[in-house]
Amino acid sequence: MTTSKKLSNLEPRFDNFQKVVKSGIPLIDLDIALPENTMTKRPSSVTSEQIMSTTSIFIITWLSFLAFGGAPANDALDPSWTQGLGYAFKHNFQAGIDYIFTFGPLGYLSSTFSSYDSDLFYSFVLWQILNSFCFAVIFIVFSFQLPHRTDRFVYLALTIILLTIYSYDTRYFLGMIASVSLLLRPPPMFTRTPFHYFTVLNLVLLWLAIAALTKFSNFILANLAMVSLAVGIFYTRSRWQAVLIPVIFGLFLIISWRLTGQALTHLPLFIKNSILMTSNYNEGMSFGFNVTAIQFALTAMGTMTLLLLLSTLSPPMQLIRTIIATFILLVLFITWKAGFILQESYHFSLFFTVITLLPFLVPLAEPMHRTVTIICHSLRYATIVAGLTGLFIAGQELHYAPKNFIGHWNQRVVENFMTLVELPSFKSDRDITVAQFKHYYNLPLTRALVGTAPVDIFSWEQGILLLNELNWQPRPIFQSYAAYNSALLALNGDFYASAQAPPFVIFKYQEIDNRFPPGSDSEALKILLRDYYLVLVEKDYIVLKRDPRGQGRVADGQTLLSQSIKMGEVFDLSAVNDKLLLLKLDIQKSWWGHLVGFLYRVPRVTLELETTTGAKLSYRLITQMAHSSFLISPLLIRPAHIFSWYANKPLRRVAKLRVVVETGGEYFFNDQMVVQVNEFPITRRLPPSP
């Protein structure tokens, strides 16, 4: 049967497709081009009741999704880095150069838990209002794709409640899938004319481009969504539209990038350095292990995978369903990695929220055999049950349980409404809190000494520096724990070794996950020990002043020991521990370790030390960070040791060391590693003579 004959048999509601054909836009195969869900009986005219109910649901959804940020910055980790992103946004710091983090130039505005910033408050609220509007539109329009009322009710209820409680990443992940599905299987309102469809397509591409600048994971998924749209539209609708999609998306991305104050030439560096950071996030941030949560996650992923396979293989087979299913699998994999590398409540909740709602986004064939329909719906709700159960288990620390699940959502909606109504009062209360924090974290001596000079803070407490209104000039990876490999360590080292180095650094020894402190940001730390001296101590903070004693990064001194040993073998430093020692460890993953690390994560590695006094210490070791040399002896592992260093007082020294892997993890690393000990080619320094 020819295309024209097929068109003549369609109901009047499909006249728009005839117009598409007459307009010259090619359709490869009409059976593929027509969305499955449009082959149903034409609905009756929309009633005022339906309009009212849809409007009510939209308002509730929009109000539920609103966020007004977190408390003002203080000495805690998360408020500090979000406040740092806000400072970077206000001062047009270049993403990927002036700062390197997992968030892009719009990271502060997009994060629902960003700490309060008086200068950015109304901009932040406006972003949240518009962003919540976009998500409400996407998720409610998608609900019309679900043919059964029960599915639609459960989908809307879970979407509104879950994405209110566990909001940030989950909305973007699910929103991108829903947007791709709506464009590849469009409802009739999108396809009334080619202009309607092209307009919606452009709006989605604009939204994807803006979302790409919020966080690097969203950047990756936005590009995958764009590619999915281009491939799907190429084979099912219009080749010229498919060719235009990457061009339009690229233009929107460039315009958005420039409007945020970013130089166009810096976009490739943002991508490059973000890849560099995320590529070693796996080992750098792996922590915790919850067997129960993993079991429910694997169960949900198993039923979800079966559902996707049935969606793809059920007759009549369609390329569109395959494309959407593939995109869902990619999102599911990224969500799995995000949820189970760092195993704690928030990341667990992210994964279980996404996988609870994903089954509704899986495109099912229409019509399907009754048996297949029953199996698909059984798999859908089995995934939902497993996801919700895992969510309640993961949410115990956040005090979420079935008995108070609705209550938390209800409270959030009421609070959002009251905050929106009394926005100036809310801002005033936050300003009062800021004033209280400024008083509590006041550093008057530091402010008097530093004045308006550039200053960095060598810890994660950027909030303290900003509360004291100092002129922050950060090293690129401004959270030291995030410099996961030798390349990132070198970037921070190069910064402190250059003319950009701030004349003052506020120093406070802090570490996460029991890491060995001198191993984090080791290249920058070596320069601080060489080129800065102590001028002030206020509360828990040491103020260092720059007085360069060398050029460039600190090169390793004479090699004192170098040996290939087995994992777990003791390495003796007694013969050279009277010197300042740098340690470098060349530890490589096995092929099995690379595979498991890609799919999940590698086991933890531990550095065990024995001092000359017989004391035994144990620290977590990030193997990629250990590829750069770090100070191993004398031990600088506590704030008091820094005082002793600058006062030229005795410090404990390391006599022996060994590197061990968690039980069963020896297969993930090569049995042999190279240990190299070099002399640290500097002398301890006292303040220069006046």
C-alpha cells in the first residue's frame, strides 16, 4: 500500500500528517512516523472540569517543586561549596579555569540546597520559579501519554511527592527522558502543524542547553538527549530537522554559555577538566556499603531491564521505542553510579527515586497481546515496589518512612506557599541569620591583616572566608578533597606557583573519609610549605603570607629509595627517616579492576604507617592521587603539627609503611607496585627578618 493510500484511510484527526507530507518533509515509513498513542479514538472536547483539574494539578506540582535554598554558609562542607559557586557566579569566574568542580556556571542557581546569598536571593528564587514551571509542564504533559487512569494517578502522585523530597538531580534525569519521549512519540497537540512540532522541539533544545550548564552530569545527559532526538527524528519524521537539531542545540548552548559571563574559548576547557574530575570520582568518593540497599537496587534494575527488553522487542517493533529505551538505560547507569559510589542517604535516595518513576517512562507497544500487557504491568509495579522499599530504607537517616511520607510532602508544600507569600520577610530572617553567623565566625585580626588583598582558604570552609567578606581568589579545585588525580593536583600546584598565587592563605587542616592529609592537594601543600610563612593564628585558622623561595612547582629531590614490592608487603624507611621525605606510589588496577570500576567501584586501599616510636596509623589512600609525590615524613596530620613545622619543633617520623586492599580486593589491582621515596628539597622556614 502506498503512503497516500495509507493516509486516505486515517481519521480526520490525522490530517496534519497529510499536511506534513504535502509540505515536502520526508517520512521514511508512515507506520513508524505515526506515534502509537495517536492511533486511538479521538477524544471528546475538553470540558471545563478537565481544565480545572489539570490546572489544579499543575499548581500543586509547581508549588511542590519550589525551593528557596539552604541556610547561609557556615563552617560545614556543603553550604561552603554552594556559597563558593554563588561567589563565582557573581564575580564571573570562568568555569573549568578559575574553578573546576562538578557544577557548571549555573550550578548555584540550579541547586535546590544552595546556601543563602543576599545578593543572589531574588535571582535564585526567580530561577526556581521558572525551573519548577518547566518541570511541572514536562511531567504533567507526559502523564497524558499513559493510557490507563490508574497508571496516570500513581505516576502523578509519586512524581509530585518524590520529586518534592528528593529533588535536585532526579528532576533533571527524569525530565530529560520525558522530554525525549514526548518529542519522539508526540501527543496530538504537538503535531497539529509542522510549526507546532518545530516550536516545541526548539523549546526543549533550549531547556536542554540551559540544563547542560548546571552540572556536568546534566551536560552529558543533555547531549545524549540531543543525539537521541536527532537519530529518532532522522528515521521517523524529517531529515532536515534531524540535521538542524545539533546545530540549534549548539547555538543555544553557546548563547547560554556567553550570557552567564563565560568566554567561548573556555568551553572546551570546561568539558576537558570536568571529564578529568569525574573520571576519578569513582575511587575518590567511594565510601560506605549497605548490602540491603544494594539488593533492592539490583532487584529494581533487574525488573526494569526486563521491562525495557519487552518494550523494545514487543511487536510491532519500532525504532522509536528502541531509542527511548536505550536513553533510559544510559540514564539508569549514570544514576546507579551516582547512587552507589558514595553510599549514604542522599545518594541512595537519588537512585531509588529515579528507578521508582522510570517504569512509567518506558514506551510500551500498542496494542500488545494480553499476556505481554500483564507481564509489562507486573514488571512496572514490581520495580516501583522495589524502588519505594529501597527509598524508605535509604531514607531512614532523613526520617522518611511510609507513615510520614505524605506528611513531609504536605509540610513542604505549605512551607513553600507561606515562603512565597512572605518572601521579603523570609529574606529578612535569613539576613538576620547571616548577621549572627558573621558575629560567631568573626575573624577581626585576619580581616585587619589581609584587608582587600586576595586570599584563598586551604580547607573546605569557604563560607568562613566569605562571611568575613574577604577577597577570595581560589585555586582551581577549591575543595582539596576533589583533586582526585595527579593532573588535578598539578593544576592547583601550578596556580600557587604562578603570579596568580594569593598573597595570603587561611589554612586549616581538614580531611574527609579518613584520608591521609598530606596526600590531598599535595602539590599545592608542598608550595605552601616552601613559599608561605605563618603570620597569624586566630581561632582554629592559621594565616600564611607568601614569600616565594623558588619558582614553579616543587620538584622531587634526590631519589633515596625505589623498589617494586607486593601489595601488603612492608616497606622500611628507617635508613632515611632523618630527612624530609616525599612518597610516590605507582599502583595500577588490573583489567578486572578497570571493568568493575567502570560498572561499580573498586575496593578501598589503605596506607598503614608505623612511626619510629612504634605508633601505628591507618589512612585511606586514593591511588591516583598517590601518583604525585606527597610528604610522608615527618608527619603533618594535625593542626598542631603545622604549628610545630613553622616553629621548627620535632615531629614524629615514619619508620615503616605498607599498602593493603580490602579483603577480596587483591584481584582488582596488580600484585606489584613501585614505591619511590625522594628527599623533599626544602628547609623549614621561619618568618623572614623585618
